[in-house]
Amino acid sequence: MNTIYLNDISESDHQRLNDAAPPSPMEIARKWLNDHSIRFSEPSPYQIKIGSINFYPGKGTIFLDSHPKSLPEKGLSGLRSVLVKEGYNL
């Protein structure tokens, strides 16, 4: 088996490898929210805010502004459940 070192890869091949990287949890969450026409902001590189809902895609945790602890729901499926509970029509 041959070993290929990053230095041995051409710039165009290197770019293709970078382009093929899987999307980050933040990118997936952004796309899902945009696909569902849900308005959100990004107060930090790790946080998505939808009204009083704070979602951290990297860990999947969800907080409400009025609660000091994270909700039991996790990930995008948990976010969807919370959004429905908060009155979003999904």
C-alpha cells in the first residue's frame, strides 16, 4: 500500500479534497432552518438563536432563555420538537 503525503498532492487535488469535506453540524442546521423558512441569528460561531430558543449544533444541546439547564431534547430532531412545542408549524 502506498502512502500519499499532503505535500505530494497537487493544489487542484487538494482543493477537491477540501471541497468534499462533510458539512459541519452548524452548516447542516443552517440548511435545515433555511429549508423550513425559519428565521434565526448566530450570536456566536457555535450558537443558533431562534426567538427564545438557543441551539448549539456541535453538541446538539438546546436551551430556552428562561431555563438555566439544557432541555432533554437533542440534535435537529430535538430542535424540531421544541420548535413545534413553541408554536412553529413544521
